Amino acid sequence: MKTIKKYFHDDYLFSFFNSILLILFTIIIAVPVWNVVASSFATSEVIAKGNYILFPQELTLNNYRAVLKDETIFRAFIISILKTIIGMFTHVFFTALFAYPLSKHYLKGKSIYKSIGIGTMFFSGGLVPTYLLIRSLGLLDSFWVYIIPSMFTYYAAIILMNFYRDIPASLEESAMLDGASHWQIFSKIYLPLSKPALATIGMWHAVYQWNDFFTAKLYISREELYPLQMKLYEIIVNSQTRSLKDFSFDAAATTTKGVQLATIVITALPIVIIYPLFQKYFISGAMSGSIKE
């Protein structure tokens, strides 16, 4: 009886302290995020004073009006949406196509392909050779520079290979007896059964595509091809440059700060909305790739 009481007592203490730590971590993460959201609704004078944490004294929508009036923001938003959607589907499809044969034990040279793939996870060609390759492919100042170089990652292929191995081999054997080709087996059996893993990989890559500005910084010089993150980068750089030239906190500088914060909120909002919808797939998809390889 004492053992049972001690067990419940220890379990209660663990749950209590664990809950306290989780609450503290949540507050540490949530307060700065909320401060950014609240500041995006603050007036220029309130932002200049900065004497608040959660709720500014005066609220305004002028920062968001300034962002939405900028035609380049809408164009950058469309570019970000297109490169995220197209990049996600091409990445998922080509990664799944690559992982399917590597999941088969009868594939000749499988160990060689796996060794080459693992090597790409730890070593890259470097920034300058990559730039020269992109230029030789004619992808500079092209929308496809966002899509083609990121069509495949070996880490995502590992997750899919392990997921494919969990699919009963009897399904493939039965389909082959019925005369199905490898393409039919892949498209009608393996892809539908691997939706959790595909959703996980797709969401990972969608977040990467949405947040990526470095690709545009390196390979794009045409402003009409800038994604939303690159526009945000320009706003931040311009506001910092202005503050270096003028040390006084004038109205223009604080308005730029407000526009910067409003752009951050608009940029992060789509991922914040979509991410929880795919959360249930992350656990099953990511765990299947972390168990074995």
C-alpha cells in the first residue's frame, strides 16, 4: 500500500513540476511573439517610447494599411505562395519517386546509392560552385531557381524509405500477380498508404520555401521575382540604414518600424494557420523516419 501511495505521490510531483516548466517555457515563447503582434498595431509615438510589453496604449491599423498599399508586397506574396505550393508538390513527388526503388531489397547497387545520398547530407559543393552551377543551368533571375535545386533531399527520402518498408510486401506481390507495373504499384498503393509521411515532408518543405529569402538574395536581381521574405529583409535593412543616418527617433523611422512589424505578422500568419492542421501527421510521419535506416 505504501508503495502504491509513493508511486502516485512521485507521479504527482513529476506532473506538477513538469507542468510548471511547460507553462514557463510557453510564457517565454509566447510573450515576445505577442509583443511583436501588439507592436504592429501600435502608433509611431507608442513604438518610439516602447514603455509597454503586452498592450500598447494607442492602437492603429496604419501600419497594415501601409503594407497593403504597397503593390510590391502583393506581388511578393503571390511569388511566395507559388514557390511554396509548386516547391512542396515537386519536392514530395520526386523524393517519393526516389525513395520507392531504394526501399526494395532487390535493387542492385543499393548500398552505393545510399552511401552517395548520405554523403550529400554532410558535405556540399560550397557556395561558389553552387552559384556557378545555377548560372550554367540558366536559373539566375528565374522563378525556377526556387524549385529545381530543392526538388530532393536525402533526409526526406530516408523517412519515406522507412515508411515504405512498413507497407506489407504482400500488397506489392498481389498487384504484380494481377499484372500491375511498378508505376501503378507506386502511384496506387504506396503513395496513398504513405500520406502521413508525405504530409510531414510536404509541410517541412513548405515551411522552408515560405521562410527562405537566401535563394532570392543570391540568385535573383529582378525585384518582380522577390518573395515576401525578401521584401521583409529589404524593409529591415532599409529601416536599419535609416536609423544609422539619423539617430533621432523621428516619425518616419518609427513608422518604418511599425511597417516592419506588420510585415512580419503578415508573413508568419499563413504558416501559423496551416501548421496545426498537419500536426497529427508529424508524429506518425517523423517517428517512422527516426526509428531505423
